[in-house]
Amino acid sequence: MDKKAIIVDDEVKAQKNLSSLIEEFAPEIKILGTASTVKEAIQLIDEIQPDVVFLDVEMDGESGFDLLESIDHPEFDVVFVTAHDEYAIKAFKYAATDYLLKPIDIEELENCASNLSLKRSNNDREAQQRLLLDNIKKQQDSFSKIVLPTLENLLFVESKEIIRCESTDNYTHVYLNTGKKILVSKNIKHFEEVLEPLGFYRIHRSHLVNLNYIVEYYRGEGGYVIMKDESSIPVSRRKKVPFLDRIQTL
């Protein structure tokens, strides 16, 4: 099913460029309008009732986050469009929010369009955007809650609840300290980037572990660890030395 969309960006050239790329590489998304300010965007959202808003982060004297804060109950998905801003991107990843970096990469645009095909409830959207806005206002090292997007819904969990993550092709199994196992529609590289600053370490190509849940380490060619959930996780040979260095700093 086609999705109605608008673009919010204060640069007309950027609006036209993104609209052209979407028309060519994501034709299921129909751009029905553009706005250059938050005020114009609010009016356009009221008129069009879009399914998706492509939202520039930094506009002339305004921020895309100003738009989100002015809408209490969003009924549309948001794709942030931004130049490289490590802090904002970190916040996007914690909230599992879709974003595109300028200049727009075609593969990222196609992946984004694919993500938009997943159904989200209005409650999920609202909670996701609230978490994002909360994170934007915090210092980066104070992030703790992250979003786990599954095929059915969005789960909001504290990072300390996660024991480990295991790669399954382009998906990841996330194991919680409640015994729950969740299949998440993000690859393990995503979780490595998000969770390593919070005490996690990728000890193997397929495994990311919470260092606080390691019970034992057994030496060997690479060795392996026993986790608090009694799972046995291998340590790759090339990760052995940096892993041992890392746990000695705990």
C-alpha cells in the first residue's frame, strides 16, 4: 500500500533532491507536500494527514524536534534527515528511530522504506518519540532505555535487563534477565554501537554480551564465557586480548 508523505526542510534544493530520490527508489512513498518551517509543517500535517514525515533536524533557527514537541499524539512515522551529528544519531539509535544521513545514500533510503512497511501503533509511535526527545535532552552517557523493534511491536527495555545479543542473519536475538528471548529486526552491529558504551562487549562475530552478567571465563584458543543465564558463549581468537583488557577495567 502506498504511503502519503511530506518533506520538512528549510532548503528547497534538499527538498527536491530527496523527493526525486524517493520517487525513483522508493515509489511506494508518495510525496504530497513540502514545508520549510515548523509552522508550515504543522499546517501541512493537518491538511494531508501523512503516514510519514521526512524531517530535517536543523533548520534555520528551528529544530525538527520542535515539531515533535508540538504534536501530542503523532499518527505518522518520522524519518529524520540530518548531516552527520554523532550525538543526535546516538539518540536515534537508542530509540530505534529511522534516519537518513545527508548526502542521501540510496541503499539506506531503500532500507528505510522497507522499515516503514512495518506496522506501528500510535501508542508505540508516541512512546518512541517521547524516548527520543528525552534522550536528546540528556547527556549521552545517561542514556539507559532502548527500543527493541520486533515484527509485531516495539519493546522498551532498560539496557541492564539485557544479558546478551546473538546474531541471526540480519536479525538479532536479545536475551533478557527475565528469561525472555526476543527476535529484533536490527542486526548485531546496531546493538554493538548502541550498547558498548553501556558495559557490553562484542566477544565474537555473532555475540555481544553484557559484561556485568559474565560468571566465568575459561581459557583456550579464544576461550569462552559462562553467562548468568548459564549460556556458554565463545570468544573469538582476535577478540581474546582486547576482551581480557576490557574486563580488567571493570
